[in-house]
Amino acid sequence: MPDFDAPDLVQARHDGHLSRRSFVRCVTAMGISGGATILGKSALAQPATPTRPALSPGATRSINREDYLAAVQRAFPFEPPRARGGHVMQAVAADIATLNPVVAVDGFSAMVNSNLFSTIVKPSVIDGSWAPDLADSWDISSDGTVYTFHLNHDARWHDGVPLTAHDCIFTLDAVLDESGLSAARSDVAEVVKSYQAIDDHTLELVAQRPVADLLGKSVGGLSIVPRHIWASTPYAEWGAASGATGSDPAQVIGSGPFRFGEWVRGDHVSILRNDDYWVAALVPVIDRFTLQVLPDAHAAVQSLMVGETDICSVPVGQYASLRADRPEFTYVIYVNLGWASFTMNGDSERGSFFTDPRVRQAMLYALDRNQIVQHILNGMAVRADGIYPPASYAYAPVRVTTIYNHDPVRARSLLDAAGWIDDGDGVRRKDGVIFRREILYGDAGPFGQQILTYLQQAWGEIGVDVRTMSVPFPVRVERETTGEFEIVLHGWGGVGDDLGILYRCDAFPPHGYNIARICNPEFDRLNDESIFELDPDKRRELLIEQGNVVNDSAHSGLLHFTKTVLAAQPRVRNVHANAYQGIWSHHWMWLAVGG
């Protein structure tokens, strides 16, 4: 990659000498948000705040909050609100699992908690690089190991208590404690050497050595929780505490633009505008935002069509017919960072059928994933070859060493080699045990049901009998965490390029998301190298190689990389969403009167 300083980057991008991808990679490596550079040289020269101490020689400083917000305003078309107040309801097909963001693992909880709580830094909605939240800005030492975050002096919890660097220390302690329930523990422990509060408004984080994406592996997107609320609760009890369940609203205290309203389990969760939000420019326009829980994705779309709700996610297979029927809706479509997959429990301590990689490979070779994409999802997805989605920096389908094309003959041969024999009756047995397993799923909707039916049929054709079991979403998450499943159908999203949290040996739940409980030391070795490799091209090679390690052994059964389709009532204005944060424009949403 060519060497540029920040002003040169702007000119090189404008002149066409840098692709957008290379541009973002350069500015991210320099510790600057790509959003800052679109403002030009004057924005980069402007200090984050006049009172910040001078930088030490060779250190770099991030974009500041004012410049980032200005960049967002320039990057997206916002309609100035012509009315204030009102209630926006989003239909969803599953309930949230928790109001404690440190223990949350599901997307619905993350959506609510991201509006209730603040993070030190968060993904930029412009390009996914790191942008200010609690930190007005941050400095990076010349050797890339010391990060100094300058926290906003006006930040307050919803109960009026000042938010300080000591709350950040408390949250990091909770994440790293072995008795805790945070799935981020393995990531943070791998890269962070130490952290301390320099004063109430300055946090210092020291890396073990220079890390390619220290923020992404540590405090990036980590919601900070109030020490004065949670200090009396043992970390191991955070999942069941009243501040997590919402049973005591006085314990659900955040620092974000919305405050907690109510959570009626299985029905809805509501959050209310925080008029005292410490970023005055981001005080929401609407009064209330609600996630309305409905039985499935089809019911969610129906509620939108009859006007009972305002926003919903549309199953991709239903998009074309919905748009033809309701052209007046606002539609937002984007390729996200997620995928749909089935995970086979490979826990050897449970005597799993799937400890043998040949069995896992057979389950993939049995499937015609092109049929799923083209005939069930109407082409609104991409067949998953390898583990990285198209939006990923490490996406390289031509470099994938094992492509699981539809090959039932090979699937049967692999099962034979693994000792699962069909004696001619179409049922496979090993040591007298029938190959019969159960696949868990949450909300499937009509298209998910079609996929499940196809999976059963395809696996049945190679002698594997799979029964389906529908469970509520929180139950599915709980059983994934405890390992009480055989196969589970689910989706993943927003993980990023480093997938260690899904595949490392030290990422078994609750300290990560390796729910397959398969340990591959070679993946860990390559993942360790990639974490500390600063050269972007060399790091990408390591990511591709480690991706092949887990894909070759069929660690997970990736089906397809997903697109997200959102539909909204025309009266709801300023609905924005993308792969970096999903729906992120709650601050700016407003309701057109009579719309």
C-alpha cells in the first residue's frame, strides 16, 4: 500500500488514485475515521477540543465528535423535522433477551441497548471505521500500543449521576472476570495488557503489542454500564438481575439518547426520548420507540401492511411481491455482514455425532445451496463459499480451498468412511445407533420453513433423519450458550473480519460464540498472527488462510450470505440503515402529520 499523510489521502481519493476500500483501510490504519476526511484538509487540522493536551511526537489523534457528526450530515439525506413527538413501532419476530448490554448476545437486545447505553467508540455509519461516542476523541501513541480516550465531560447517566472513566474500568473488569457472562472476554483478554483511569474523564488502554484493530477487539461497540447500579451484583448474576430483566425499571439506567420505558416479555419493549441527553444535537425527535413482538416474520409484515406498525424487516423472498403491492412504502436494502447457517454441536464431551469432520462435511455436500438462494430466496442472497461475506475485507471466493457443491454421492461416501452405514433401508446406523438428530430454530417464517423442509429432505436422501424443533428465541439462545442442542439453524451478523470470537478454542460460551465447541489449534495460531499483523495485505492473507482452516473442516454449515430488506410506512421519515449498524437513525426519525 502506498504511503500517504491525511491531506494526501483526501487528494488521492479525489483524483482516483485510491479505491474506496484502500482509502478506508489507510485512514483506519492511521487512527482516523474515513468520515473525517470527506470534510477535507481543514477538518483534519481542527483539534478535537481546544483543551486537549498536545500530542507527543509521532502520536496520532482521531476525528472529533463535531467533525464526525458534520460528516454524517453530509453523507446522508436528512429531512429537517416538520413535527416533533409521536411513537414509532418496529415489528420484530422475536423478543429481546436482556437489558444488560454486557451479557447480550442477540441482535434485538443490541438494537434496544444501543439506544439506552453509550459506548466509548462506535462504528461510523459512513464507512464502519471507529467514531466518537463517549470519547470526544482519542490519541494513539507512536508505537501503536497506548490509546488515550478523552471522555465527554457532560456525559450523564439517566438518573443524573456523572459518567466517568471509572464506569469504563468497571465495565472492562466485568467483561474480563472469569465468573462473568460476557462473550467479549476472549477478544479483550487476547489484546489488552492494562487499562486505567487517568482522571474522571481520561481512560488509558494499553495493548500487549500493536494490534491491527485494537478498538474492534476491545472497547469498540462495548456498552458502558453504571458502576453505582451494578457494583453490588456479582458478575455471575448479571443475567438474572432486575436491571437485566427490567423487573425494576429504576435499575435499568443507561446514558444513551433514549431511556427505558417498559418491557412486557413476549409482547413489546419501549424506550423513551431522553430530553437530558448530553449530546444536544442528538436528542431524539420522536417521543417513544417500541419493538413490537409478533409470532413470526410473516405476521410482522402483515402488521406493517395493515398499519399496526411502522417498520419491519422483510423476508427477502417476499420483497418483490410486497413492493409491487405497496410501492408507497420506504424500502432500504443493503448487503449486510451476516449469513444464515446451521451449526452442528461438535462437543466431544457430549458424545456428539458431529465430532468427526467427515460427518460435518457430508451434511454440507448433501445440500444444493444454489437452490436455496435462487428458488427459495428469489436470488436475494449470495451462496456462502468460505466464511467471509461479500462486504468483508477478507472476502475472496476464488481463494476458498473447499467449495461445498451439491454432491450427495460424496456425502454418502464420507458418512460410510465415518462408520455411518446404510444397510439398504435408507437409514444410517453406527454401532446400532440410528443417525437421527434434532435441529432447533426460532422464528423461521414461510421462507425459513421452506429452507427447513429442504434441509430435512436433502439430509434424508443421504440417510440422515433430522427432526425440527421450534423454540422461542430466548430459549434458542440459552440452549446455544449451554450446548444443549444437536443442530441449530440461525443467522449471524456484524461480527467483522476477525472471526476468532466464533472459532477460537478459548471462545466457547459464555466467553465467546464458538457454540459448535470445536477446537482447532491451527486456526488459533493463524488468528493470533493476524491480530498482531499491521500490514493490511499480509493480514488479509492470514485471514484467508484461517478461513480455509475452519471451512475445510466444516466447523459451521454456512448456507448463504444475506441481504437485509427494511420497509417503513411513508409517514416515518429519515429511516437509514446499513451493514455497519443496522437501523441507526433513531435520533433523526420523525413522523409526518397525516402521512
